[in-house]
Amino acid sequence: MPTAAKLLAIMPFPDIDPIAFSIGPLAIHWYGLAYVAGILLGWAYARRLAANESLWPGNASPMTRTQLDDFIVWAALGVVLGGRLGYIFFYDLPAVLRSPVRALEIWNGGMSFHGGLTGTTIAMIVFARRNGIPIWSLFDIVATVVPFGLFFGRIANFINGELWGRLTDVPWAVVFPTGGPFARHPSQLYEAGLEGIVLLLVLAALVYGMRALKSPGFITGVFVCGYALSRIFVEFFREPDAQLGYLLGTNWLTMGMVLSSPMILLGLWAMLRARRQAALQL
């Protein structure tokens, strides 16, 4: 006699069209809307942070709203270009070398968070230097709002039925149309919850409750470390990319873990550096 858990474990994937709507021949995908939603909500939240001078060192905001508005274009380019190039180099380079046009096929694999982070970091450094903005404070304001994009991006992954999890019989498992007739972890939702909602709330508590923005770099360190820990945890439930599989002959080590592990050390270093700098100014 099948149990309720087993019956739920074979529930079908929700039939959600990856195309949100069409305007003539132009198809608007949920994935693209996720990027737009993440950037716009992050921008709105960042403007509020920049306008609240009591949150910043010396009770003076490090950048104006106009500068923040200008930076949105830089951030978008860093995310998109870095994210796509990161996916190509980290996950899909052999296929792209065989067929270079594949580099433009965003639907083949999509984007890499680690690549997007690298691209955005470069954009932040260049923008900060050109506009006389303290680099660590710009890092902090961006780190505070990134969880918006992570949340919507992972929800879009779920709607697209991609980046699904490993086989499981948990009651909330899902049968994805591209994952064979097997019940799998909805790992995209795990990431949306941890990297999106939980990380956003933790950073907000530090910003408003502990005035952490007054120690430039601390919020950046918490974000980098928090993301890495969340990603490594979820990788134990997420199916690795088919073209890579598990690394080093293991049945658990994935590229996501390898790329995220150094981020823990980097995040801890940024937090310690911020605390030392704050202590020196007392």
C-alpha cells in the first residue's frame, strides 16, 4: 500500500509555460523577466539605502542617487556578460569551442552566478574609481540587494524546469519534464529560499539592526560567505551539469562546490578586514 509521502513524491511538474507572453514574433520569457525584476527591485532598495545617511560611516552616504542610477547600466552589463562568459568557461567550454555560435545560445545552459559576480565586481571597481566612490561601500550596497536577483533567477529556473535536483522520495519532490520519469529535489526552490529570502533578511538585519554599513566591507563579506555556504549546501541536493558530472571520481563533488569554496575564505577575510579597519578608526 503506497504511503501519502510516496504518492506526493511522484507529483508532476506544474505546467508553466516558460514564455510569459508574446508581442508579435517577440517572446518574453520568465527568465528574462526574472533578471528585470531582480535589477529593478535591487535598484529601488539600493536607492533607499543610499538616501539613509545614518546607515553610513560619518553619517554621509558614499554615493548620490544619480550615481546609483548610472551604475544600474554597468551592473546589468556586468551580470549578463560575466554570467554568460562564466558559464561558457566553467561549464561549457568544449561545446563552445566545437560550435562557437553556441556562446550566443543563452537557452543552452544559461548563466553562471560566479561569472556574473566576477563581471559585476569588475564593473563596480571601474565605476567606483571613475566616480570617486569608496569601493568597499559600493560593494556593500550591491551585496545587500543581490539576493533579489538570486531569488527571482532561481524561481525562473524552476519554471523552466532546469537545474533540477537529485533523485529523491521526499514528499515535496517534483517530476520535471526534462529530468526523466523520476522524482527529484526542487533544488531551485531551495536556492531561492536560502540565497534569496534568508540571505536578504540576514543582510537587512545587519544593515538596520547593527548598522553594519558603517564598517565598509563587512556586509560584502557576509554576503559572499553566506552565498557560498548556501550554494555548497544545496549542491548536495542538486544534479550536477550533465557535461561535467561529479568531479575527481566522487559521487558528491560538483563544480558549484569547487567555485564556492574559496568564497568562504574570501568572505571571512572581508569581514575581518572590515572589523580591523573600524577598530583603527576608533
